[in-house]
Amino acid sequence: MNIEAVSAIYRFEMARARRTLMQSIVSPVISTSLYFVVFGAAIGSRIQSVGGISYGSFIVPGLVMLSLLGQSISNASFGIYFPRFTGTIYEILSAPVSPVEIVLGYAGAAATKSVILGAIILATAWIFVPLHVEHPVWMVAFLVLTAATFSLFGFIIGIWADGFEKLQIVPLLIVTPLTFLGGSFYSIDMLPPTWRTVALLNPVVYLVSGFRWSFYGIADVNVGVSLGMTALFLAIALVIVGWIFRTGYRLKT
């Protein structure tokens, strides 16, 4: 393992985050705070509690996931797309750096930034609502696994995209709607049976449910299933990334 190469890529990406602090950290935190204000005032006054948890506290895990998924994908996709756009990716590919080391550097930095953002959002949430983390170890595990998984998906999108506008297609048109419909702001148990079955086809449901369980011990699906689905998404991402480097898809052209 070329630790120096991984460290160089990782430090470069983290330095880029410091240069774009407003976009990387401040903007998502302000957006999430607005969700607390709007949903807490408009809906929280009508829904007193969900599963014995106050509505404001109930939506915290969903809001963290909403920011985590979007930022993981955006950070990782832009991180690998920009070297492709400028042509500097060929310097990395020609250097004595393995695909594993490249992915660790780029996806690791994106995941780190997302975890930091998630921690800041949780700290901000304490200002608005009371929070209790019943399973802190599992909370950190779900946070890190989700950040790593979607950073890998972001890496894949950054390789696939052939223009800056395509970097936003998946986060805006697919991930964000799935997150809103994945139980971030409600329990899918509140839905009619038919729609609950449909909701279970949404992969984000398992991420939000498992993360919420780590806070309050309540979940829409079994926590073991949530953990298994998260691991499955991670495995799928790793297989696709492996295929990209094995075939040179959009890396050598």
C-alpha cells in the first residue's frame, strides 16, 4: 500500500474542502436548519409525536441522511471529475498508484467531509430539539458506512459524467426524491398497506430506518435488514468501481 500516494490525494481533497468551506459545510448546515424551522413549525404543531418521539426529534436522522447522501455524492463526483476535466487524471493513472489507493484517496476524503458535516448537523439539531442517541456505536457505524457507500457512488458518477451538468442529475433527480420518499419526515408505518409495500422498494428507507433506530430504538424495518442492505449497497459500489478500473471505462479515453 502506497500510503504517501493515498495521503497526498486525501490531503489535496480535504484542502479543497477548506477552500470551499461555504459550499461544503456552511450551506448544507443552513439548509438543514431551515428544514428544522419550517417542518418543526408547520408540521410539528400538527403531529405531536411519532412512535412516542416528538416530531422535531423524529426527523433529525432523516435530515442528517438527506445531507449526508447528497454531499457524499457531490464531493466524490466533483473530486474525480475535475482531474478528468483538466487532464491531470492521466498523471495519477501513470504514477505508481494502484486503483485501490486512488479510490481510498478520493472516496475517503469525500466520506470524511460527509461525516464531519453529519456531526455538525447533529450538533446544530441539539439547538432546536432534544436528542438522545440510544446506540452511539451503531449510529457512528451507520454514519460511516453510508458516507463511504455513497462516496463510492459519487466516484462512479464522476467517472460516468461527461459534463458538469451531469454531476447534478443523479443527486437532484434521483437521490433527493428517494430520500424525501424514504421516511425521512414520516414513518412508513403511517402509510396505507399498499403504499408501505411500495415504499419498501425504496433503498433509502433502509438507510434512514437503521440510522433512526440507532437514536431512538424504533425502526420501520428490522435493523439487521437495514445493516444488510447498507452492506449490499457498499458491495455493489465496490464491484462497479472495480469494473471501471479493470476496463478503463472513461479513464483511458
